[in-house]
Amino acid sequence: MNKAVFAGSFDPFTLGHKNIVERASAIFDEIVVAIAEDTGKNSRSLELRAHIAKASLSDLKNATIVTFSGLLTDFMKSRDIKVIVRGVRTAADYEYERNLMEVYRSLYPQVEIVLLPAESKFLHISSTVVRQLVKLGAPIKDYMDTKAEKYAEELYKE
């Protein structure tokens, strides 16, 4: 089976993330969306972040949402996954991912990384923007899947 992982904190899972998973799901038999427990960021509840991703991807049959802790490469080895899918919006994202590729390869030499450029309509979307919009009471319908909006509003409203 041709599997890949799309990993991140997904704090929260946005339409940009969903688009990457949808496109990757057309390439791979299974795409595992791996939500990191501890990313060094001030992430919200792991369970709620996973719930938002599951709601967003409920119509996608070959996407599996899981949570993990520790190194991504250890998680991948435990599931016999050799491909990482990453989305890139800007040249700065590419440079960051290029450096990260070397780290992944030093820890897991068999790993391959597939970079999918963001579609232009998603270039302005980030989890940070969504969190700020919710905090300020702005609508997020253009930033998140409609099935997940209410969960994000509950999670990030202060």
C-alpha cells in the first residue's frame, strides 16, 4: 500500500490543510494526518484539534486522523510509512522545509518528502490567522470547513 503522512500541530486544521490532504489523497492510497501532541507551540487540546481535523475530512475515505507524541520519524517507522507530505505557501516555507528534510533524512534515511505548493486561493490562510479571527469575533467560513467552524469558535474564543 502506498501511504504518506501529513503531520503538524493543526492548531486549528484549516481549508489550506484540507486542500493539501485532498490533493495528496489523489496520489496515495492512504494519507495519515498525524496531529502532534507537543510541538513546542502553545497548542490547544490535542483531542479537540483532532476532532476539528476529523470533522473537516469526514468525506475523505482514504484519510486517517491520528495523534502522536515524540519524533515524527519514529511514528512513521512504527507504521511503515516512508513518505511525508508537506504544504508550502512561500519561498520562506520552502527553505524551512528544505532544512527540515535534512533532519528527517538524518533520522530516517529511507524517508521521501513530497512538497505540494499551496493553491493561490489558500495562500493567505494560516492557523494563526484563524485563531486571531476567532478571538476578534470575525467570521471564519472562508478559512475552515463548515463542519469544523463551531468547534474552532468554541476552542479559540476567549
